[in-house]
Amino acid sequence: MPKTIILYRSPHHGNTKKLLDAIVQADPDVVLAKAGEDDFDIAQFDTVGIASGVYAGKPHRSV
């Protein structure tokens, strides 16, 4: 089974994290990593996703 990691940042209202929690609930094999805080080896994953709120038309700077 492919391994998936989603690199995310959700500092304000937490809406991005709520969405990601629903994804993990549907597929517990998905790993979440908080951008700029969590350590992970990207080479261990087949699929890498990025999730962030949008701030002035751009994702969070840590993503």
C-alpha cells in the first residue's frame, strides 16, 4: 500500500487541520506533518501532499 504524508500548516482557525483530520479518519495510513515543526524522512513516502490556508493569495510561509 502506498504511503502518503501531508505537510500542512493551520495556525489561525484550524480549518485546514479539521479537513486533514477527516482525511486521516477515512484513511488512517495517511501521515500528517506540521510544516516547520515535525521531523520526517520524505524518502519513506510514495505520495506527498501540501495543505495550507491561503494568506494574501499565498500558502503559509512555512509550507
